[in-house]
Amino acid sequence: MLVNYHNQFPEIHDTAFIAPNAVITGDVKIAEGASVWYNAVIRGDVSPVTIGKESNIQDLCCLHQSPDKPLIIEDYVTVGHRVTLHSAVIRHHALVGMDSTILDGAEIGEYAFIGAGSLVTPGTKIPPRTLAFGRPAKVVRELTDADYEDMTRIVTEYAEKAQLYKKEHQ
């Protein structure tokens, strides 16, 4: 469901897939080929939310922000099931594992991988091409070629699946 808030209506690219029971409101921009899955909530009613090309926001995610602190998700990002993102920056090709929380001012670097169930505290910077894990999240190692392959597989599968859902159900 797309909802107007204070004369701001979400801008969704024609090729993006939005699940019928996702809720998106306010100043939200979703780029080409991106997908927002079942029961996700994206509220752009405090600051802007930007979701890049072919990024996927999986089931039950909650995306929001603080005043003057936008939420930015760049291209080819995977945001796993039940993730909460709040006024953070998620760089190109990053993966945020299911049940993780990323808080205000945090930045997840390009190709960084946040392990499932992690908490990235306010202002934390996770370097590119690293695996961070824990509560609070700490870098535990550099990523391997196998990690990159898996991250690429996931984002590609979600982009392909989104187009199938879009074709079959809209």
C-alpha cells in the first residue's frame, strides 16, 4: 500500500516490485528493479528514504529515520528478513543479515556483510569488504571470494524473483 503523507507520495520506478501488503509512505524513492517484500514497512515521514537499483528489502523489514538524517540504501543491496534500518547509509552491494538492526549515523561499506542478528550502534562505520557480527557488531574478518559469490547470488535471485512476481501478480 502506498500512502501519501503531507503531500509527499512515494516515487516507485515502474520496474520495481512492491508486495501488495507492504506499506510505503511519504518521502520514499525506490529505483529500477528494486523490490520490497511482504509486510515490510517503509516510512518516509520524518526524513527521506532512498532505495537503489535492484536492492531488495525482504519480508517484515522496518525502515525509518530521525529528523534531518535520511536513510540511504544504495544499489544492489540485500536487506534480510526482519531487519530494522534507522537513518543509516548502506553502500553498494552490501548485505544486512536477517534480524539485524542498523541505527542512526551508521554506515555499512561497499560489499560489507552484516551477520544475522547483529546490532550496528549509532555512528559505527563498517569498512568495505568485511564481515561484521555481534551485538554490538564488530568486524571479524575480511570477506572471501565465496562470500562475494553468495552475496551476488542472493541479490541476483531477488531481482529475478521480483520480476516474476511483478509479471504474475500485477
